Amino acid sequence: MESSCNSKHSLDDLEAESPNKKQCLESELLLNNKCDEIPGSDTLAFDQNEKTFKRASEHDVGITEYLSDLPGFKAVMKERYSDFIVNEIDIEGNVVRLTNLEKPKNPESDLKVDGLLDDETVKSIEELIADERSEVEINVTDKDKDTRKEIHVAIRKMFNGVESSTEDRGPEKFILVKKFAKQKKRRRCQLSVGGNYLHFVLYKENKDTMDAINSIASFLRVNPKVSHMLVQRIKEERQVIGNIVFKNEQLKLGDLRGNRFVIILRQLEGDSSIIRKAIDSLSTKGFINYYGLQRFGTSFVPTHSIGRLVLRSQWKEAINLILTPRSEGDDELNEAKRIWAKTEDANLALKNLRRKSSIEGKLLCGLASNHKRDFCNAFGAIPRNMRLMYLHRDLVPRVSDVLVDNCEEDKEEGNRKAMLESIVKVITEDEVDKYQISDVLLPLPGHSVVFPDNKTKDWYSDFLKEDGMEWSDFDSKVKANSLSGAYRKLIIVPEDVKWEIIPYSDVTKSVVLSDLDKLQGLPDPVIEKDGLLKALKLEFQLPPSAYATMAIREISKQSTCYVSPSDK
């Protein structure tokens, strides 16, 4: 599973992750031929005895070919979580990094208050906000009306969650400062932060992206509108936010140019000349733009199987698939799944589930709050981005005819169908020499996708029939579950590729520092020149939705199926 670092864009392009250690995401990916020999790794079938799904192999999801015929090498991916770091790249081409953990500065906090509020008064109001006193009195008997007004303005702009009023007490005048009533507090806070949208970088380790966003949204008591968030992803089990700033502009889906990867492949076995040729080929010719295995689900329940059921409007079956318990694991979420599987009683399943921000938790809440048989609306309790992830399950088409980029077309005009038609061009045999293989696009099924005038669509139709589907399934009566389709590059050529072989001996030490490591002042890793082992440090940039694991697969010529420590 691809971990990631800093990002500045929507979560539409983020790759699904699973925090379950037994599902190998924080363990290594073994790049060797033994991967396909693991019992159960070659099927997605539901095991009625174990009530769980088996792991998928690359062959199961159509990942079968390589672009080059060069020899590969052996290595271990993700032996440490710090061996796989990704910094996302914003729309302006800047690598987004976690550079500070400071609270956002209120643009109005620099208001001049000399002569208006003394230090003692400021301290008293801060104590009021901290619930250390009930009110603050400011004697303004000797102040004129304009000065009193300036004090009120200063209080409103300097402090969130308080209100002030003037009170006459005989010959004296006082300004009373109190905390807002709860219903007023939220509105007042919005007026003084300097913008309607909070942008931040999220640093996370070993935590599912949607879980991280949902937990933040739950804490803030807002809906998880993830498309308006800045997100940084890493791997393992910490979660930190930084680079916090308020802005008037929101982020939109697609507000990024791609991802910058820093990957360490340990226990490297292979001649340096072979490695050099493989990376040179990657830099110039690229790799087949397969979806990584994680795109089909990193748990034992494949997300594309869930999406297939949703497109068929088989809501109950889709829900049961999401709530399928693992055969192993005694955590409270798995226990809640077991209870649902046995009783289909959502309230009972939720009874001992403290953490309800997970996908499964939200789904159970939806089941509990809707009519017992209203599975469609219950499914709607899942955040939209996760529903889309299920829906965007992907066929692996066997298409020889091509669609190419038509970059001169205006992509901003018209409806979704017109937009889809404008960004592609169907070419003829006479035009083939004008384009490169990196221009070739493959259609992703949908009700508005353009196909060449040949048998390509027939092949797609055959694939759909094999899955028990029709084209009309993509144009669902439930608007949120309709798919208009898209296009995907057949070949991806990484940019700015760099690499080096690093000797090491201590497998417990990191070879690179994360942004958080740097903020904490950790020293640069010491290179062990006489190290007994070798690691390949590989850096490159990929566009959105391209999978680094598929680039590693191309140069290593080895499978990237997931293997947990118990499987080794």
C-alpha cells in the first residue's frame, strides 16, 4: 500500500490504506517469486468456512505484463515505514511539506491596543476564555464614547468566543466581558479567523486516510468534506496537523499535479548494471499504468467487488460485504462486524463500538437510524469520497485501439459528457505516427465515455456481461452512484528520477528523514560505508492516480502482493 506524505489537494486521488498490521500495510512487500505461492493469495472468492475473503494476487486483477523485457532484481519494500515517503505536489508545482506546527495567526491580532487594554485586562480575558473566571469588568468611566467603542471593537477582534457590553452603575461606567452563549460562539469565531476555509497539512502514520479525515471532522463537529482539505499522508501510527492557515479559497478535487516519492528498497540483490538499465528504462519509457493492488482493497474484502454490487443496486449485499468480519482479530470493530453478521442488529453491533468514525462505524450508524430494510439510505451514511472509491472499481481492459490526449480542447466548457468528449480524440491509422505510446488513453466505463469506432466497446460490453452488468448500470437512479466515466493513461513515464545504492547494516535505522523528523531536529542518518547490506534509494514524481508500486514492479520484475510477517 502506498503511504504518503504532505499533500495539498483533494482526497479523490488518495489511495485507500488499512491500519491493520495483520494485513501487511506496515510490514514489507516481498519482491520475490514466492509471493504468489502463499495459500489464499490467488483468489478473491468468499470462504464460507472462514467468512472472509482471501488475498488478491496481481493476476486476479489483471496485472500481468511488463513494458520492458529487461531482467529484474530482488529487494524488500517497506521494511520500515520510513522507507516509503510521498510528498504531494500542488497545482503550482510546489512539493508540499510539513514545515511548522504553529497555530494559525489571526490577521486581526496585530490590532493596536496601546492605551485601550492593559496587560492585566488582557490576562483576565484570557482567564475568562479558559473558564477560570465568569466575567471581566473594565472601568471605562473616564473614557469617552468613541474610546469605549474602540475597546469593544478591540475585544471582538482579539478574542474568540466572548462578547462585551457597557453597563452604567450610577456615576460609573463598566464594560462587561462574558463568554458567548454556545449558539452564538460558532458564528463569532467565523468572523475573526481571516478566511472561510481552514487549510492544513495532515501527517499520518499507519492510519487510514478516510479514518484520519473523519476523526478530524468528528472532533470539529463538521461533515467530512474531504475535497476541501489539504492532506498529507505518511504511514505507521501518528497523526499530526501543521501548516495551518485560513484562506478565502477552498480546494477542489484535482488541485494537485502529482506526488513526489522517496522509496527505500532494502536487502537489495542484483548487479548494479542491471539496476541502472532498469531505472534508465523507467525514466525514458515508463511503466504500464496498472492500478496497484491497494486500489482493489487492502483488506480481505476487495473494494471493486463492493462497487460492482452498488452499481447493481444490491445494497444489502454491498453492506454485508463491507461488514464482513475477519477470521482473525479480537478488536471491537471486528467484534461489531461479527455481531452484525450473526444478528443483522445494527444497534447491538454499535453497543460496544466506541470509535464510530470508521467507514464500518458510520455504516452501522446509518443502519441503526434508517428503517431496518432501507439499505440504500443506510449506505448513504458512508462519506461520499469513500462511496466513490467503491464505485470507481476498475476493469483491466484489453484494448489495442487508442484514444489520445487532445490538449487543445477547452476542458472547462459544457457539461460532463461534453467535457469527456473534448479531452480525447479518436485517431485513425494514418495519424498513429503523430503520437507516442505515452499519449494513449484507455476508457474507464461510464455512461458518457467516448469509444473508438471499432470493436473496443464490444470488448468492454463483454467484460460487463461477465460481471453481470450492463451499461445502464452506470447511469443509476441514485444520482450519487452514477458514473459518467473517465480516461486513464496506458503508459506513465516518471519525472525527475534519481537513485543511489546505499550500504547499511542496522535494519532498525532509517535511511531518510520525514518532514516530522526534520521538525523535531533529528540528525541526518549516518551512511554505513562498510555496511553488509545494500538498499536502493529511489526518487521520482508521478501524476495523480499513478501507483509507485507499479513502477517498482516494472524495474524489479517481481510481484507486489502483500505478505504479512506471519506469511514469511
